[in-house]
Amino acid sequence: MNSSLSNSCLPAALSMLHNLMHILHKGQESATQRQFDPAILVQSRLAPDMFALSRQVQISCDILKNGISRIAGIDAPKFEDTETTFEQLIGRVQKTIEFIKAINANQIDGKENNEITFPAGKDKTMTMNAHAYVHQWILPNLYFHVTTTYAILRNNGVNLSKVDYLMGDKR
């Protein structure tokens, strides 16, 4: 297999998004089984200065759709950050999956050396080539925010394991 941008990032990113949906479904099921308002989990965070679960999911989707769009030179779909339920968060992940699946390899392959400038915080930007952008920014951020979503749910008693994170519902 070639080491193109498309085959070095899109399959891994799609796999993580599917696993994220699986983790969110398990969170929703857990709240239902334990008979409490699922919004408690959606609003949960690991520490007072960290984003809540809902924002972790939003960032997971945004980092991927915006990053791939920048490389492809196309406009990313705009999602409002208004999700307050598991259903809405799962819907956002599904829309992101559909967008990423619609990207053709030729839209990003061959652009490995293109310079990409992107926001890196509130008042900062960074510039790096597309290969570095994918492997040093997009994928690490995606993994971080999916992992944090997993950790928030696990910390709140949702029965999750490493297999849920790595394989989702493919086991």
C-alpha cells in the first residue's frame, strides 16, 4: 500500500469516528440502564478546566473535517456547536463520517508538501506542510479528544474497555 495522505490518515480517522460513535452509544445505554439523565454524562468533564464530553466530541469532528478540507482546498461543512444529547452528538459524528467518506483520494494525495496555515489556539496560527499537519496535528488531536471522551465516560462508570476504544462494535 502507498504511503499517501489518503491511505495514511482517512482509514484511521474513519475507524476512530466509528469507535467514537460506539463509545457514545454505550454511554447513552449506561445512563438509561442506570436510570439517570444522560445529559449528566454529556456535560461531564475530567477536571474543572477541561472541556465537557460534548465539546470533546465536537472538537473530534471539527479537527478532522476542517483539517482535511484545508488540505483538499474545499470548504468544510459548518456544524453549530449546539449538541446537548447523545443522539445529537452521534448525529454529528455520523455527518463527519459521511463528509470524510465523500473525500476522494485525489483531493488530498500529492499535496503532502503544500503549506497549510491553521488556527492553533484563540489568537495563534501555525503553518506546516500537509504531511506534518496530518501526522503531527490532525491525527494526534483526534486521538486525544476521542480518548478524553472515553475517559470521561469510563470515569463516570460506563462499562468501557480498551477494545471499545480500539475496535468499537467490530469485535
